[in-house]
Amino acid sequence: MTVRVRFAPSPTGMFHVGGARSALQNWIYAKQQGGVFVLRIEDTDAARNKPEWTEGILSALDWIGISRGSYEGPHFQSANAGEHRTAATRLYESGRAYYCDCTREDVQARTGSQYQGYDGYHRDLDLGPGPGHALRFRTPDEGTTVVVDLIRGEPTFENKLIEDFVIARGDGSPVFLLANVVDDMTMGITHVIRAEEHLPNTPKQQLLWDALGVKPPVWAHVPVVVNEKRQKLSKRRDKVALEAYRDEGYLAGAMRNYLMLLGWAPSGDREIVPWSVIEDEFRLAEVNPSPAFFDEKKLRAFNGEYIRALPVAEFIDACQPWLIGTGTIAPPPWQPEEFDADAFAAVAPLAQTRIAVLSEIVPNVDFLFLASPMIDEAAWTKTMKDSSGELLDAAVAAFEALDSWDAESLKSTLEAVGAERGLKLGKTQAPVRVAVTGRTVGLPLFESLEVLGREHTLTRMRAARLRLP
């Protein structure tokens, strides 16, 4: 038997990091088993679907390493609508489903509760199909439904606690539960690896598999992903869009590595490991069923480690979208003709050790490519004291006299300027840094001044001096 897994997102918004985690787990499992990864777009909710969101799914999968052409699909659920209706008819004709025209208000009036589920009123009334008649599955009155799950063991559900659930609406269109089952049957899916939130639906779906005479797939429900308050990640409340992390400058390798740690860990006391190790060691049976905390701070630290591990040439290439404003990323504050690739290459090794996401490269190097620095006024107020004007005058004079414009000469010269005034280097260089870069923190100052050059450095220092008493 060839293992066939599927990833079945709905094109109704940005690509959720939890969905990306499930996609990777399916992808790895299929590769380990010599099987097939199937991409199915569940697009039957026409009112909420947009073509650009389908393209967003494909693009996000490309980014995390599940590239187009390496999987089966994408298939579209809407193309299987005929099979959905055929299955609904089969269930009705076999007596496993019946029609009902009860409204929610009808059920509440009979049960006296808005919280009680459907009471089976039409089970034996032999109502036929018609406008407004929903089709309900006839759940067995007795016994249990056991879900054999590779991660959770054998969750058991009493059938009497499962209401006769709707499988087709009053207009005849099948609901998600039935469509999902029929699609998996049609596509020969052998293993369903998905988020824990779908577990409550699983006994209903397993009953449908049984009623349609097909052996259910192997189930594996991976843990729900939660925020720092242990709440399920929400698109409305949390930063969950994979595209947002990509556009901020997270590396695909770091994101893949981190997502796979949400509920699982590689061998040994390590977390940052090559993808080949994850592909080799990942086991569904070893996934922890407890909720997995998506820690953005930890992801950021991961990404910083991945950035620092890049060869410098690769780091320079990775920064280009932010430096030249390609794609959907916001353009940098300088004009294209102002960007100096050689200057950036000179400071790239310094910047590489200081940023955690690639978008941070812009504020770290913008002083190199702008006619004048973008002054952080709060930094200016904090740094520029009454004595700063005289200090800048002395530093300008000392720098003008330098024979060699290099980091070591600049440093020793400014140290001497500070020593004459009883100041340590940190206090001495602070006004110079703000004058030249506009900020109190950034790349190493003297290496930055070397790359910026004598003329630009002195011009900025003089301009800053004019702002002071």
C-alpha cells in the first residue's frame, strides 16, 4: 500500500503557522514512507475564497520547501461536488441518513434548551427530500466509536452522545464533514495528519467512512498551537501569518526548524539542527499531544542563529529584497541610485552579527546611503549635552588632521580627544555616533566611519554641531 497523505487548507486568508507545521509533518511522513503528499484546496465556501489566497498558499509552501511540482495537486474540493452529492444519496438510500426540516427554534421549543443538540425528531417520520430539508446522519444508538490515533492512542466516544449530525444542507449541498470524507476516499488518502482541533469531528467522520463501506484512514492529531497565555493561536489576536514572518525577514530554514519543534524534539540536547536530521529523525508516534507554545521570542533567537551561520555572500544576497525594495516588501528610505553595493559588502559581516531578522538590516545601514542621517530625536536629546558641541569641534579637528582614514586610527584619535577631557571612549563616541548615524546603537562606530568616508563623516559632524549651542 502506498502511503498517501494530504494537506487541505481553505483559501480564506493568510497562511497560518499552525497549518505550515501540519504541512511539514505530512510532507516529512510521506517522504519517510516513500509515499505521496497531496495538496487539496478546500474551496467550497465561495463567499470567503479568493484566487489570490490560493496563490498565497502555494507561495508559502514554496517558501518552506514544499515546492510546486514535488507533490500531487493542487486539487480543488469544488471539483468533487458531484461525488459529494452521490455519497449523500447513497447514505439516504441505505437508511444511514434521513431528512429533517426542523429549525433550531423548533429543537429549542421541544427540548426547552438552547444548548441541547438535535433530538432525533425526524428519525422515523420518513420525510423525503425537498427544499429546506437537511440530510442528517443516523448515528448508532449504542456502542462506541474508537479512533485509533498514532499520537493520542485510542480516544473512545460513546455513540449516544453524538447527535444525528447534518451531512447536507437544505439546498442539497454537502457540509464539510461529508465532503472531507468523500474527498479523502476519492483521493485514496491513507493517513490523515492534522491539528488536534479536528479531533471532535473524527468520530463523526469515522462513522461516515464505515457507513460508506470504506476502511477509515490512520489518524494522527498533532497538538494545538497556543500563545503565551496558552490560548489557541488566533488570526484576530496573534501574529500567525507565515507570510508576515517571511516578509519581516525570517529565513525559511529557521522557520522550518522551529515549526517542527512544536510538539516534537530531535535526539540529544539540541534544537537547531539541519533539515536532513529532522527528516531522518521525526516520528509521528513521538509527537507530544500537549499544546505547543509558539514562542515568537524563541523563533527570533533561532532566526538570529541561522543568519549568523550564513556565509557572508549568502547573507548579502538574502538582504537584497530589503536593500533594493523588490517584491511586496516596503522600499528602503534611500533611492536605488544611492545604494552602494561595495559599501554594504564592507559592513555586512558587522551587521550579520547584530540582526535577528533580515528587515533589521535597513535601520542598521541606512546612514551609509542617505544624504543625511535619519536623526532619532529621542536619541539626540538624550545624548547631546552642553559639552557635546565643544567635543564635536575637537573631534572634527582631530579627524581632519588624520593621515590615514581607518577604523584603528579613528578610534585611537577619538580616545585621545576624550582622555584630554577626562572621558572614557563610550562617553566620547556617543555624540559622534548620533551625529553621523542618527542613533545611539548600531554597527561598530569606527568601522562605520571608515566605510562612510572622511568627507561624509565630517560633513555630518559639522551639521550636528550647528544644531548645538
